[in-house]
Amino acid sequence: MKRYDGLFIIDTTGQSDSVDEHITKLNGLISEAGGKVTNEQKIGRRGFVRIANKRHKGGFYVNLQFELDGGALEGLRKELDKRPEFFRAQITHSTGTPLELAAS
């Protein structure tokens, strides 16, 4: 299994589900793909600096570290593309360092 860092932007516009329910769905998608979430960091709601679409002015950012077979990553990306509540996903290979909250 390979380790990955994923930055996900959740769009809750017009959705009845809470952010926590969306994160639970995201964890479920990773589990269904054969992976395991090892760390979660809720970054919070942020506005976009450049607004490309008036409907999407911002979103809730969450960072997940997870383990997944390399072959299953493409299937996870395709599943995320099908779901409009996951506005953006950036997945990179993990450096192995656990997520830490930035000092205030």
C-alpha cells in the first residue's frame, strides 16, 4: 500500500448534509477502494481567491492522509468526479510526516 495526502474541497451549497457527513462519505469512498484513512485535518471554510464560477465562491477544505493500493487510486478519482459535493481533489504521494496544525 502507498501513502497519500489528499486535499479535498467540499461544496455544501444546496446540500442538506453537514460537512461531517460529507467527510464520512469521503472516508467511506476511500475504504470502498480498499484504503484506510490514517489522519484527518479539517481546515475550514475558505473563499476562493479567483472565482471561475459564480456558483462556487468557496468551500470547506479537509486534508486526509490515507493508505491505498496504487492501482485503486484511479478508481477513487473517477468516483470523486461523479459526485458534485466534492468540488476539487488534489491527491499526492505522502512524505510520511503526520499532519500537524499550524501554530497560531
